[in-house]
Amino acid sequence: MLLQGVAWIDAASFQILQIRSDILTPHPQVGLEELTTKVRFSQVRLPDGGVPLWLPRDANVQVKLSKVLDLTFQASFQNLHRYKNYRPYRVSARIVAPQ
């Protein structure tokens, strides 16, 4: 699947503010006519007081379908995902030599 995208970047801080991607051609074998994804980012400060991070604020996915399994129809869907209350996740690991 070939995609084309655009990124909006803050000129002063070089932070990614938004990304948009679209499929370049329809995929009739699965009935996919259009697919557009937009992700907006914002600065997030985690509760542990570390360095602020730029994380997704929301993602909007729009899909247009038609003709799947010899059934002709058209349907459009939109999913909006909102992100909030980020928390740090810590993990530790160790390498164990094979026996």
C-alpha cells in the first residue's frame, strides 16, 4: 500500500505538530477506496516531572469503502481517538545466558 503524507513542523522548535497520510490508490481487492489519517501532537508533561514530550493529542481516521466480495455498496467511517492522562511506564530486563 503506497502512502503519501505531509508533516507540519514548528519552525522554532522543530517539533512535529501534525501528520496527515493518505493512500495513493484505491485497493479494490479489499474494497478500500480512500483512507486518510490525521494525527495532532501536543506537549505533555508527565507526573514524574521529566522532560516534556510531544505526544499524540488526537488521531482522526477516515475510511471510504465500496464493493467487497461482489457486494456493491458505499460506506464511510470516521474514528476519532483522543489521548490524555499519559503516565510513565517503567520496565527492567536482564539477559540470561542459555543453559
